[in-house]
Amino acid sequence: MLRVKVRGNESVEQMVRRFKKLCEKEGLTRDIKRTSYYEKPSERRRRKHRKSMKRIAREQF
């Protein structure tokens, strides 16, 4: 669970901006986008396979 403490003389907009950055850093926005729609198991396997191939290619160079 993310918490954002108010700093002295900080506006609400600045606090929300910090909260959004924390969410992106933790990967919450990516998870929400991925789970917001149904993904077929075959698509999930294909995505994981592509991700592993990218990782292998990066390790070779």
C-alpha cells in the first residue's frame, strides 16, 4: 500500500503528482492496464515468450 505524506507548504497537485510517480515506479499502472481487459491464455503465453526472447537477446550483447 502506497502512502504519500504531506510535506510543508505542498499543494494537493504536487502531492498527487508524487503519488502518480510512486505508482508508476511500483508498476501499479502497468498491472491495472493489463488486468483491465481479458487476455486469452494463448496471448498471455505469447507475451511471456516475447518478453523472455528480449531478455535473452539483451544478455547476448
